Amino acid sequence: MKLLRAAIAAAALAVDVDVAVGPFGPIQGAENRLLARLRRDAAGSRKPAAAARVSHPTGLLVWGESLFATEFRRDRVLVASTARAAKREGSTKFAKGWTVFADRGRHCATTRGKVRCARLDGAWGLASDAARGLLFVSSFGSDEVLAFSEGGDFKYALTGDLDCPEGLALNGDQLYVASFLDSRIVAFDLSTRRGRTLALGPPVGVDYESLAFVPAAFDDELSARAARQRAAEIWNEDAESAPFVDRLRGPEQLVVIGNATLAVSSLHNDSVLTLDLATGELIEVIVDGATDDELSGPLGVASAGAAVAAAADTDEDCSDEDGGLLVASYRSDVVSVVRNCGGVAPLQLSDRRLRGPVAIAHDEEDPGSLYVGAYEASAVLYFNVSDAGADAALLRRVADRVM
């Protein structure tokens, strides 16, 4: 929150920006009814609860037979059984409703006689480490990443000059964090718990009237140079050692592709980028929402298994075994697949609750599965293509929102 605090302190110098804002930045048209991102859900319970109903999910993760979801506005993590578990029991509904895995507020652990605490405030990203038995949760408001055991016990927190962390992705001993407000990708070595900047871009600006995030705009070389100079002043040695990526502005969700590439979404820059995991250099812009209305506002990203990717009707000659990247576009209410073999195509998901998709998860043990977090509908939807028969392009909803 460092840049945000500095920005608010300088609010008197701000220029008014005529922009409609929602929980995920500038929006247009009928979406003007949305609230600014930092406004909390005043109706949300502030006490721990044994059971819950999902509200405005922002992150999803399948771990084993459990489905985890974060609620940014209610500052907590929920857990439910996966559809796979329900199928095994012969049910077409989810086996269990949501329960609270980690609630808002302070979490403490004692290590070698010392008590260390962290605060869950604005839960967003999720990542699991099966080898260590840990679930990682990014805390947007406290600039930390909290680590919990499978049973929900707090273990420790990762810090390291994060500024409003959002998306998380794990690859071996490396945990990658999208530091949203200062536009950095931070890589933590879990064996030492130390972080380093993998890549950085122009910081995100603030619309002071609404406290909603808007892009720090620059459209000419002079402004671009000024952004680079500002980045150098903010990050000092990081600006010298980490590559500066112009399109890396306001990173949000992350996913590792193979062992060499990191996909990064940025709704505020209307794009999905791929970065080299070794160097942090930009590989390519694989989604540009500014040139394709169906991809407008890309936010959720996840790996697509072959069964789901094959349901996307692209013009490319692709093998049924080729996977791809799932992309949820918040503004256009569309989930698309970027095929590994080339081509981008939307999935034909027909459900009235698919409004404002922000998160996606795929269960590798349930080949045709697709979970979508619909922020505006306060729902988590499950689709499956494995029993779609000849019409594989149509993913049919076989379970309702998780209650």
C-alpha cells in the first residue's frame, strides 16, 4: 500500500479524471453502477463463521478434492468440496457448501519461542505447495503473502517490499507474486523466504476522487522515459537488475506455463503477457483486449487441459492433445482459450450468472472441468466438457453455484 498512501497524501495535486470505476479499474457503459475497488462490503460478517455463502469471489484454486476461493471484499478464504468429489458420491451438486478456511484479521504462529503475526486484509491470490503442505494467500491490504497448513493453521508470512499483492503462481521452490500497485513480479525462494524482483513496469496511478485504480498513462516516448526514471527512483537497484517491461502495468493474475514461462494478466493494460521465468524479459503479448472486444478486460488466467482447450473452435489445425491458456475477460463476460498450437477462441459458456468473470481453475483429475468465479453474480460456476458428446464446443453447466 506504500504507493497508495503516498498518492493519497498528494491528493491535493491530483487532476480530476472523468472515469467510471468498478472493483477492477476503469469501466464503461452499463457497468457504471459498480463500486470503487477499495470500498468494503459493509454487509459482510466480521466474525468467524462455520459456514458461508460465497460473495464476489476473486481467486480460485483446486487442491486435491478441495476448491478454495478468496473474497477480496470480505477478507477471507473459503473452501468447498470439488465437483469430482460430488460425482464420486453420485451427486450432481457439490458435496458440501462453503466453509471458512481463513477469516479476516490477525493470524499468529509461534516459532522457536517467538510469536509472529500477519493480517489477512483483502484476500486475493491462491497457490498450493503439495510438497510443503502449504496454501499461500496474498493479502492486498497488508502487503503480505500468508502461508497456511492444509488444516488452516497459520504458519508464516512472506514480505519483501510488496505493494498490494494479487496473483500467485508456484514453480518448484519459487513462488511468483504480482505486486499490483508498483507493477512488479516478485519471485520468492521458499527455501530462504527471500524475494527478488523478476520484472517491473510503470506504476499504477490513482483516481483520487474515487480511490479506484486507473492506468498511469503514457502515450509518447517522453512520458515513457519519465516512467522509467520514476521506476528507477522507486526501486533503486531493482531498476538496474530487473528488466523494465512497458506493458507490465498493474499485474493481477499469474500462471506458470511449462517450466519456463509466466503468463501475467493486466485488466488495466487490457492484456495478457508472457515473461521468461529465468530473465523476466517479455516474450510476447498473447492477448490484447484493445483489439478484440471479446477479450476486453482480461483478468483470470489458468492452464487449460486438452479436453477444455479442444472445446474452443479455432481456425488452427490443432491436435486434440494440445492444451492452452484460459483467459477470463471481466468486461466482456467471456472465457476464451489461447491454444498452444495457435489461435484464440471463446468458449460457448451459456449461463446467466456468468457476469464479471475474474478467476478460473481447472481440476487436472477431472479432465473436462472448468470452474469460473463470477464476481458480479457472487457465484462460482462449474462447467464440464467430458460428457458433451459430439458437440464438444458447448460446455454444459452440470452444477450450480457453490453454496
